[in-house]
Amino acid sequence: MAAAFMDLVDVTIVNIAIPSIQREAGASFSQIQWITAGYALAFAAGLITGGRLGDIHGRKRLFLIGIGGFTLASALCGFAVNPEMLVASRILQGAMAAMMVPQVLSIVHATFPAHERGKVFGLFGAIVGLGAVSGPLLGALLTEWNLFGLEWRPIFLINLPVGIGAYLLGRRFITESKAPRALRLDLVGVALVTLGLLMLLYPLTRGRELGWPLWGYASMAGALAVFGALVAYERRKASRDGSPLVELSLFRVKSFAAGIAVQTVFGIALGVFFLVWTLYMQVGLGWSALRAGLTGVPFSLAVSTAAGMSVQKLVPRFGRKVLQAGALLMAAGVLLYIAEAHRYGLSIASWQMALPLVVMGAGMGLIVAPLTDAVLSEVPREHSGSASGLINTVQQMGNALGLGLVSVVFFGEIDDRLAPAEVGPAFAHAFQHALGWVVAVMVVIFLLMFALPKRPAQHVEGGEPGPEPESEPEGVEERVLVS
């Protein structure tokens, strides 16, 4: 949980400190882009590989390598002497996160019996909610305090005590687990996955800054061909020696395939919302980083509370309907936010945003934890690392697609040349327009959720744990019968 929280915070904490980094480090606009994009690209490109390496060499071992490397990279970021070193350290940090993060869910999946996993995923959902808003808040506080005259550097150095503590506790308490039969790393699969993701995500990440060049569209189209080649190669690899990087048989598990689709589209919605929300508050309304961070606290608390309740109390009783209620609740919260922004205009206050943020947060909390549980519930343990890597990868892809769409649904509504007095109204209008698209995406998610199982596999009616099989043949999915 400490590792998951550290990664989530690190993804968001940098954005708030960008002006301080640009001013103090003398970074160019392109370098600033790479401080955020370099992490995201290295992280997304390495997730599936990191998950598979855990299956092969041991999830505890890869977790400790990842968290140790992540902590070291954080120190290099904090003590960077120039922007080039900071960019390189961020890329290393993303690569180490790709080793660490897939092991979190796969260790949970391999360690806990099915009827106990719900509680753990409830805690995981609460951590996700806390990390979502803690990053900007921590970034704002650490930058504003300017501890020891270090300007922005404490946003990275804060990872050191957390990382060291998690490493030491992980060595002592995590039980080693790996795939029950020997697997080998699929190097061709690694190359194809990495190439395809880079060809897709690089143009999306840099497209707006570069003016959406033709080669960017060609690269994204080429990525589809690379993914097609990957699927064909992985099929041959699976039939030849049974050690593919991407276990395509997972997609025959209906709950996994449906959950992956929902996860991707959900990532798009979050990618759009969080970026336009930050721009709306800090540029459109002219709020300070600290005020913007504090405004998000009700959202974070609502996500954490709803996530814990959904897995432990609601999903065992109502099943899939809880996730669908979450999608509708999020859509209602966004509609309420649009109405509040339209009603109060540029004079809107933080407390007037609290109600829509709480409604949205509650909806998100009802989705995040049960969704992860639903995706992994019927996955064979030997493939939990690969499945976990895929979940995180499609989430990152969804976020990147959402960030790319911001250029269309948000910046597309804003003129290139605005007088200072026109900035606020233009950003407020674009914010409301972009949120309309978020509502549409949430309706799509609601419809996709009909493909999820009506009840989670590890629960029986009434929420009591069902019996677990004493032993199963190697490679057979572990299931608990639903009464």
C-alpha cells in the first residue's frame, strides 16, 4: 500500500511544482514537458514487462528492486544539478515504478485467499482516493514552504523515508511468490509492447506542444499495426513454449476482458477531468496552488470512504449494480459541477464546489476498488503478474488518451490569442464544455459494465465467504462457487 501510494502521489505532485522548477532550474518548456512525459512513457512502456518479470523471478524480489530503484531515482531527482539530469532521473523513476507497481496487485492476489481479498482491495481503493488528491496538496505545501531553501526539491526527497521504510518492511513481511511453472521472458514481446506504446503515447503526450504534426498521426496509426503484430506473435509464442509476455488466454475470461475495457475508458474520463480541473482553478480562476489543492480535499475523502464501503459491504450484497451506480453518480456529480460553474461564474468559491466534488468522489470510490477486484477475481494465480501489468498499462493508456483529448475538448474551445481579461471567461467556458464530454464517457462506462459478472467470484450471497478448493491442477482457474 505504501508503494502504491508513493507512485500515485508522484504522478500528480510534479504538476503543481512546475512553475517553481521552471523558475529555479531554468528549464525550457520542452524540458518541462519531458519531466512529466518521461515518467509516464517509461512507466506505461514497462508495466507489462514488470508484471511478467515478477511471475518469473519472484514478485517480492521485483517489488524490492522496484521500490529500491524508485527511492534512488527520487534522490537523484531531488539533487539534480540541471534540467537534463532531472529529466533522465524522472525516466529512471518511471522505469522503476513499472517494476514495483504491478507486484502490488499480484502479491495481494497470490497472498490472500479469495474471501479476504475484498477487504484488501477496499483498502487499496481508499489509498487510490487519498493519493489522487494528496499529490497536488503535498506539492503545493512543500513548494510554498520552501524547506531549507530547497524550492521544489522536497517534492522528490519526501519519497526517501517512505521508500526506505516500505523496502525494510517488505523484506520482512512479504512472502515470495512466482508462477508455479517455469516461464521465460519474451524479449520479442517486450520489444513490440514497448514500441507500440511509445508510438501511441509519445504523439499524444507531445502532440499539442508540437502542433499535432502529420508524423504524430502516422505514428499512432502505426502503433495499431504493431499491436496487431504483437497479438499474432504472442499466439505463436503461447502454442510453441507457453511463455508469452501477454497471456492472451486471459481475454477469454469474460470478467477480465470486460474489466479491461471499463478500465481503459475510465482512464480516459479521469485523464480529461483532472487536467482541465487544475487548469480551470489555477489559470481560469487565478487560484494559488495551495487553494486548488485544498479544494480537492472533499473529493479525496469521498473517494476513500466510498471505496472502503463498496468492497466490504455493498458489492457482496448488490454486485455489479454498485459499479453501475458509481458511474451514474459520477455523471451526476459532473453535471452538478457544470451547473455550479455556470451559475457562479468566476466568483465561484471552494465551498460551492464541495457538493459536486463529494458526489463525484463517492461515485469514483464505488468504482475503483470493486473494478480491480472484478478484473482479477477469475484470473489464474500463475498469470496474476501479467494481468496486473495489463490493468495498470491500459489505465495509463486511457489516461494518455484522455490527456490527448484535452487538446480537442478543452483547448479547442479557447482562442490562441486572449487578452488578460478574456482568459478567465474562456477557461470557465472550456471547462464546462470538457465536462460535458466526461459525462458522455461515464454513460459509455455504465453500458460497458453490463459485461461484468453480476456477482464477484469470491463472494456468495449475503457477503459470507464461500469454500475454497483445497487443491487445484496447475493452471486451472481458482473459483469459489456462488450460491
